[in-house]
Amino acid sequence: MRTLIIAAFLLVGSVLRANDPIVTLPFQIHLGHIYIQGQINDGRPINIVFDTGAAANLASESVADEIGLKTSGTQTVLGASGPVSIKSSKRNRLKLGDDLALKNQDFLVMNLDHLGDPDYPIDAIIGANILNNYTVEMDFEKGLINLFPREDFPAPEGYTAHSISLVPFNVPIVEGSLFISGNETISGPYLVDTGAALALRINTPTVNENELVHKVSPSYEHAGKALGNESVDKIGRLQSFTVLGESFEGVPIRMASVTSGVSSMSNVNGILGLEILKRFNTIYDYDKQVMYVKRNNLFNAPFRENKSGLKVKKYAGYLEVENVIASFPLTEK
């Protein structure tokens, strides 16, 4: 009997240890991006954006030059608005937190200045390489990312499980439904992309096939730039959008017009961004292809959107007006 009791305590102890994170990473959200701290090779601590939509590690050209990243050849990657050819650096060391050091990390090296600002420069972006090897918890209430062993992660209490697909982008895909007006509903798959600083971007085929530009108001242009590609979207506001078992009223959306890249494809309806995803504490379990979610204290927060009629950028401590948005609905509340 004594042997059985000891064995039971050992079993309980192993389960408790399995629930402890390997590493805990504090994060901050700034301008729609999730910032953590890390280190590449023996360089200084840098700002790293954690992005579920990033299929590869990225490093900024300025940081690569500073720490002496060696590049060899180029690689073509598919961004939201089209393909981009990027320099590649292989076999680097990535350190996250005090205890996690990842070897043989490849980085694509490019200019990331347009994605951040002088106060919060984006030095690197990571995503899929972490999600492929760990179960990842994102706690937006505490501002923490916890990494757990990938295998045999127990279903957490208080969360709702949603199946995800990782095909074909190695980015989570979930089902969502647009409610336009009356009884018109458009349902389909959406990429789960915490690196997208928006609520929802609808892909060009879905926009065109359903004539969304004429059905969703207000409708004005937004010029943006992702991984080296510029694009012009139409901005509007939905009656409602349902995803992950919840419904959101008056969601601001971007309607794509690009003819290349992920947002030009018909196999997904669009991109689900951080403005919706931050309203859930989330656990990504790629081993089981499931995403666990529960509401957090940001669930009813107003959507972050530009209501100024201006596109501004910070340079050398000053805000510079880059563009006046044509046909902006100044009277829209």
C-alpha cells in the first residue's frame, strides 16, 4: 500500500510540473503589436513582436547590421499584399526570457521601420517557430505569454475549445460570419493573426463577390504597407461579426483590393486581427490543432480606429501628417 501511495504522489507531482510554463514572457501592446523582449546571438536586448501570422522569423536591417548577422541569399515570402524577396540569415541563437535559448534559428532580414515608431521600434518578429514547438498561452489581462511543453497539454478549465486548421499557411484558421444587413450572412475561414493591427481585413475575392464596398458604410480609402508591399483598402463598419463563439457589433473592417498575396486569395475570407483577438485570453495548442479562449477584461473595450481624418507618423519627436484621408466621414460617430 505504501508503494502505491508514493507512486500516486509522484504522478500528481509530474502533472503539476507539466502545467508549469517553461518560460514566462511579459509583453506590452503598442499601436496594435505585441512586444516582448529577447536577444539574437550576443546582441543587446531588443523589441520582438509576437505574431501568430508570422510563418518565419524576421529581423530588422538596422539590428542585423548592429549585431553582425550574416546573410546568404534571399527567400521569397508571401505577405498579405503580395510576394516579397528578403535576405536570409541562418543558424542564429534566439534567447527569450532568462531561461529559454533556441539554437539554429533562421531569420529573414528586412526593413521593419514602417511597422513601428521611434518610441517602440520593431527589431524582430517571431511566431510560427514558437507555436510549432510549444503550447502558447497569451494572457492579455496580466500581459504575459507562457510557453508550455507542446505534448499532452491538459484542456484548461474555464476556456472554450475551438478547432483550428493550419493548412495551407501554418497559421491558425477559424470560422467566422459577417452580418451585413437584414438577413445577409457571409461565413467562411479567417486567419488568426495577432500581428495584424486591425480588427478584420476581408480578402479581395470575398469583397468583390459580395459587393461589400457598396453594402458596408462608411466607405473611405486607407493606404497601408505590410512586408514591403503597399495597398489601398476601403474602410467600413459591419453590422456585426461572429467568431470564436462571440458576436461583436459595429466592427471596423478593411476591405482589400490587392491582386496578389494572402489577401487576394479565395481559400480564406480574410484576416482576424489583434483588435478582436486581444479580447480573449488564448491558448494555442498546435499538437491538438485547437485554440482555447475565454473572455477577458478587454472584451467590451472600444475598437481602436483612426477617427481623425488624417494619417500621421512620428518622426524625431514630432507628428507629421502623411496624408489627408479623402472622403473621410467626419460626421460619423
